[in-house]
Amino acid sequence: MFKKIRYRLLFSYIVVLASILVIFAIAVRIYFQSSLARATREELIALGEGAAASAKFENNQVLFENEFPIKEITANHRALQWFDTQGNLIYQQGIDTINLRVSFTDKEQIQAGKNPVQSVTLPILGNEDGKLIGYVRVSKSLKEINELLSILDLGLGGGIILSLLLSSLGGVYLTAQAMQPIEESFQRLKQFTADASHELRSPLMAIKSNARVALKYPDGMREGDTEKFQDIISATNQMTCLTEDLLFLARNDKNPHHKKESVNLTKILENLVQLYKPQAEAKEIKLICELSENIELLGDSGELKRLFTNLIENALHYTLSSGEIKIKTSHVNSYILVEIQDTGVGIAPENLNKVFERFWRGDNSRSYHSGSSGLGLSIASAIAQSHGGLITVSSQLGVGSCFGVSLLAKVVT
Ligand SMILES: Nc1ncnc2c1ncn2[C@@H]1O[C@H](COP(=O)(O)OP(=O)(O)OP(=O)(O)O)[C@@H](O)[C@H]1O
Ligand SMILES: [Mg+2]
């Protein structure tokens, strides 16, 4: 149980941490990318303004001032293009140039060949009259920036994976530390239940034997005392059953592995059917048996007897007279399936997953089974689990219930 809680805690912790790291990585990526784009744009605008100021147009040709460092500007994957006022290309310098007419609707980032290119287009105005004489477009290949971003992606991705791995290791330690006090107090609670149940045995036995002695020698008793003593014995029997059930569950929680001897399940079921036949007949319930011969499995015969006793008793308690109870066995792969089907009062769909909870009793149990404690199915389920199996239930209100017990079959060598 605690293992499951630990795994769930660890999983939630990792999911939360992973979400935070991914959000952080996306934020870093977006900020870095937009900073690079802004810096590139500013760089291109500065270059474009320089290029626009140092160029003159004469006879459809661009003339540069002597000191204009065109070669240096067009290094590092940058390109310069000059256009006339109609947008026709007049001159260009650089490798990653854009083969498009100029227009102010130009997107700032376009694909030129293999690489994306960022560009800025600026108007060139005449020195004297300020009239538009052409355009200059400065562009830069984003190959290097994209390579930089890929390295950043790799770094962020690797960082997230590494931090998740390290945090998982830390998480395992932390969840173990957090669960330890809870586990300890749960163990103490179980120990207390076991001790209390054990300690209650002797006083209950004493009450019962004293009441029996009193009943054996009724001389001097007042009228009605006999009934009172009988009530005491019946209440003591009930309490003894409850303490035995609690003790069993507490011990089973502590050590769920039991002895494994070869058990003949068919014999156990046949004996139980013989035992409960008079009770069924008294209630006019038809007890039908469809048992395979000599079913063998490895387990604890006493516990298996207890498991099926609880199920058969339930079927008898919660089936009205002239009903029917069928006990059937079958083989399903490496499991033996025992089905106990009744035509009883049934269980409401919303209560189906509650019936195996400790001390849970349906409203029907109060009217059909007054001495019930609500531990019978918890014990049956614990026994089935310690035998490598489980119990399932299907039921319909007013129609009946079917409890299926699957147990690991004995491997024949
Ligand atoms: N065959 C059945 N038909 C209808 N309801 C059932 C059947 N078996 C169990 N239940 C319901 O499930 C509840 C839990 O069953 P469980 O055997 O654990 O407790 P109980 O029978 O009430 O008490 P006890 O501890 O004496 O067995 C019952 O109170 C009853 O409401
Ligand atoms: Mg019961």
C-alpha cells in the first residue's frame, strides 16, 4: 500500500518538476530567440543606413564613396542590394542575396535557398532635395543564429533530462523520508490492533466460561437470569469472533506469506457444502455443486476453508428462502476459478467496490445478518491475495450476486 503511495508521490513530483522545467526552457528559448532577432535587426538597420548614405545613383549605376567598406559589410553571410525607385535591382554584393524585387511589404524573414534570411529595406533619399532615389536592402543569413539556437535547444533539453534524473533520485530519497513516520505510525496501529485483539481473548474466554458455569448450576437464580446469561454467552461469542478476525487481519498485514502445502480444494468445498447443507435446507435454499475433481493447489488449507466459509455464509445470509446457491469450479489458464453464485438480495452498483473494505456493511446486512461485523469479505480477499489470487464480484439488486475467486493453480511437474 505504501509503495503505491510512494510511487504516486514520486510521479506527481516528477510531473510538476518536468512541467516547471519545460515552461522555463520555453521562456528562455523565446527570450533568447527574440533578443537575437532584435540585435540582428538593429545591426542590419545600422548597416543599411550607412549604405544608403554612402551610395549615389548615376545612369542606373551605384557609385560609392571611397571609404565605404563594402567588402567588410558583406562578409559574415551579409548581403547588400540596391534598387531603383521602381524596385528593380541595380547592384548587389554578398552571397546570401534575396532574389526578389524590393517592396515595403517584404517580410523581415524569408527563405533564400537553403537558409532563412533576415532583411531590412530602407529608402535612399537625395542629399539636396530629400527625394526618393532608390532603396537599399541589407540581409543576413540566419544559419549561424539557427545553429546557435539548436545548440541552446540541445543544452536545455539535456539539462532538463539530467535534472529530472537527478531529481528522481532525490525524489526517491525524499518520498522515503516523508513516508517513514506515516509507515511507522501505521505499523504501530497494526501492532496495537494485534495486541489488543490478543489481550481481549483471555477476558472474553473467562466471561464465557463463567457464564457457562452459572448456567450449569441454575439453583438460586432468579427468573429471567438464565436468558441474561445466555445473552452474555452469545455476545461473548460475537466479540470472540470479532477479535479473532481482527487478529487475523493484523497478522496477515504484518506477514502476508503463509505456509504452502498441497491442498485438495475439491475436498474443502465438498466438506463445506456438507456442513452448510442443513442450514440451506432449513431456509429452503437449493445448494448446487459443480466441482471439478481433485483440484490441487499450494496454500494453507485452514485459510482457504475460512475464505470459502465466509463466501458461502454470505450467500446463505443474503439469499431469501426458496433461493438458489451454486458453487462452480473451472480452470482459466494457470488459475482455478471458484464461483459462488446466489439468487439473493444483491448489492447496489455504487457499493460493489466497498464490499471488501474493512467494517463495511450494507444496509441489507442489518436486516438479514444481525451479528455481522463487516470483516468477512476483507478476510476472504486477504486470503485470496496471499494465495496469488483475487476475488471479484458482480451483482444486481434483487437478482443475486456472484463472487469469483481465482487462485493460482498448482503446477504439475
Ligand atoms: N452474497 C451477498 N449478497 C448480498 N450482499 C452481500 C453478499 N456478500 C456480502 N454482501 C454485502 O457486503 C457486506 C460485507 O460483507 P462481509 O462478509 O464483509 O460482512 P458481513 O457479512 O456484513 O459481516 P461478517 O463479518 O460477519 O461476514 C455485507 O454487509 C453485505 O451487505
Ligand atoms: Mg459475511
